[in-house]
Amino acid sequence: MNIYEKITAIMQDVQYLAKDDKVSFGTTNYKALSEEKVTSIMRAELLKYGLVVFPIEQVANRTGSITHVDVKYRLLNVEQPDEFIDIVSCGDGADTQDKGSGKAMTYAYKYMWLRTFALPTGEDPDKISSAELDDKAAKAKKEEEPVLCEECGKPIKDAKNNSGEVWKAKDIAVYTALKFKRKLCIKCMNAAQKNDAI
């Protein structure tokens, strides 16, 4: 069989992929198709028909917490190794740490299968909902904004407490707001305590 006959045979074997995952965040709740299910089903088909797939090109860039990848995969006919097709796909991964590229690659790989073999899923476009991403971005922004001392106007910074542990700035702000009725930095808090002692 040539590569196109093999693709057609796989399309006849796998006509629909049912959603197997649930996504819940806040009021958002829907079913989705996992990458694990897509990969395991397509892997079995590749072995059955003697095809292999591997990435041959990748370009990635990151903007904020979103990593975007453009990937070119090669689908090769094992019986005739000089026969192959190249397939392009892309994906985005949302992560504030170092997992963005992996998430984007997973997304690109999953959708490469779905689009190449025209597999219907009825799936929502992304496993992570827009509402979840918006909420995470808002929380991250709020956490990044410094809390200002209401006495000197300077940002309240982390400090070490009496036992040598780190006392987070936001906890200092909460403590001083309760005790002194205003958010204070460590220097102004110490001054306020001295004044109270007099």
C-alpha cells in the first residue's frame, strides 16, 4: 500500500473519537478529548499499517505566559522509506513556569492527528477554558502588584520574622492592617510599636 492508501485505511478504521475527559473551572464545565486517547489510538494504527511519524522542524516563541509552537512532522511509509508526507501543525501552551513548550507541543501533536485524518470529535477548541486563563492572569497580575505602606508610601517587602522564617509582604500587610488599622512596612510597623509602647 502506498502512503495515501494507508491514510485512507486509517480513516476507515477510526471514524470518530469520543470525548473522554472533563474540564471544570469555576462555572466552566465541559467534556474534552485527551491527548492520551488520541495518541494511543493513532499509535496502534501506525503499527498496524507500517507508518512512523516524527517532528522534523519546530519554531517556538513565548509571549507572557503563552508559548506558541509551529511544528512540521514527517509521516513516513515504513515499506517504502522514500515515500513520506510532511504535515504542519501548531499549538499554544499556557504556563507561567517552564511547561509552556511541552503543553504547546502536546496540543500541536494532538491536532496534527485530528486534522490529517479528518477525525471529528465535537470537541471544544482547548482543554483549558478561556475563563480559567483569564482568571489565572488576573490573579497573577494582582499578586505582582506591590502593596504600599500607608505610612511612608513605599512597597511592603518580605522580611524575616523573629524565628528567622520569611514573612511574606502580603501577610505583613494583613497583620499590620488588623493591629494598626493601616498597612505598614516593617520599618513603619516597628515605629508604630514603639509609639504604642510609650
